[in-house]
Amino acid sequence: MADEIEQLSSEVVYRNRWMTVREDRIRRADGHEGIYGVVDKHDYSLIVPFDGERLHLVEQYRYPVGGRYWEFPQGMWETNADAHPEEIAAGELAEETGLRAATWTPLGTFFQAYGYSGQSVHIFLATDLTPGERSPEPEEHGLVNGSFSVAELRSMVADGSIRDLTCVAAAHLFFQWLARIQVVSDTT
């Protein structure tokens, strides 16, 4: 299938170490021309750390929305964008929580916001956890760690305490995984 939108030209209008914003001149399939704004960002990994009883989340201030929120550890490597998503996940988990995982289970991959960006998020379940030292980056100043039961996570998603869409999706993938594990253990 041919592209429904043809790129005629592209101009970078902003760039920093985390993202590039470009404005593309385009032609739609019906022949009309226009512009399309695109945010290019590296893919990132989100980690659902589960020790068998509790989930480990982080809380930090998110400047664009002016508030502190609980979320799953997550991040990207601006200086090593070609790293494998699981490697990024392991690094981000250790950096933000100090935890190391012996077992990694991919739960899914989603586009972050494909209306304006091609960025993907790779969601991993991290289990068989061992504690270690945290090493947050300067941008993560004030990062707080907490652990929550499965019931508490369900409540946090339901009452809007967790407001990041990717974290809500990851929580639902975790709940599905947990239901499958429980079905398997109930049948054995």
C-alpha cells in the first residue's frame, strides 16, 4: 500500500538532547498540501517491578503538568539510542530504584502518541528482584520510591492517582499477566 501522505520537505525547528521537532510539508492522497508537526524522540522502556507481593513505583515532579505523580520506572538513553530495550529497562530500574531483576518478561510495545510522534514504549515485567544502590540522574532530583500491593495499584489506577497513560496501560498489561499466572496455578 502506498503512503497516504507524501513528505515534500522537512525542516527541523527545534532540537535538544531529548527530542527533535520538525515541520514537514506534505501532500495528502487527495492532492491537498499542508504541514505536519512531528516530534522525534528515541524509544523508551517502562518497567513493572514486581517482587511477588508488591510493585515498586517512583514518584517525581513532572514539570509540564505541574505535579508529582506515582509511575513505573521508565526512561530512554539519549546517548545510546541503539541499546536493546531490555538493556535500557535494566539500567533505568537500577538507576531509579536500585533494584536488579533476574527475570524479564516483555508485556508489550506501544506507540507513545502516534498522532505526532513515532516514539515507542517497550513495557517489561521485572521479577526476581534484588536491592542495590540507586543512581538517579540530575533531572530526577526529588525522585521518591514506594511499594504498593496489587490491590493498591488497582485503586491508584481506578481513582486517577496514576495519571500517565503509559503507566495505566502497563498496569493493565500487568493485571492480565497476573490473571494468566493465577489461572495456570489454579489448574495445576
